[in-house]
Amino acid sequence: MTDTTPSSSSVVYGVFDGSRAASAPLSPADAGASAPLAWPALEGAIPGHGLPAPSLLPSSASPPDDGTPKRKGSVLLDADALRGLRESRMLSQEELANLFVVRNVRISIATIKRAETRHTVRYRIAREFARFFGVPVETLLKR
């Protein structure tokens, strides 16, 4: 068996430190990489795509932010009502998540936190919350 570690005389330090010596010639690839990039002017379209440039899109392209759910099939829950129902049963978010696991319902603690911080959740989640707390789904929906 031979030792595969290099001897101290064959180790060269500082070769890959990112600096280039002025006397070292640059390969054509390195010379091209050091040149600044020239971006084509975006005059109404992104080259090769035929799409309008992002800054030239009409302002109506993005939906208005009026608090309505953004995803299809998602709803905004009344966070205060949900938190009130959970606290009335003296449950922490973690304990509630564990009870969902025991009942084989796929609702994680992250989903519970998201619902209680006024983020949208899937309608299935709202239905499972309502079933767990024994209330109609409409009482949990944000009005």
C-alpha cells in the first residue's frame, strides 16, 4: 500500500485563490468571460420571445390586492374565530395538530399557523376545521 497524500514539496498554495497574475496569459474562454456583458435594448419586446418587456406590461396585468383568495379553491378564514375555538378547548396549535394526526386528518401545525395569521388555506382545510370544532364552515369564513 502506498500513501496517497501529497508530499509537502508537491503542494502548491494559492493557485485557486481567484486572483490572476498579470504575467499569466488568458485563454480565449477566460478572456471572453472577463469582458462585460452587453444586454440588448428592450424596446418593446424580449428578444426571441415576442413578449412585451416586464416594465411595459399594462398595470391591469396583475390582479388587484383586495384581500380575496388568490388560489382557486382557497378561502380566507376568520383567524379570530378559529383561534377562539381552539383556545376555548384549551388547545395549543401543536396539540391541535397532534389531534389531527391521531384522527388521520392531514393538517399540519404550519397550516394551523397560516390559517390563524390570516393567510388563505384550501377549502378542504376549512371543512376539516369546521368538522373538528362542530361548527358550520360559514362561521369560519372571513366576511
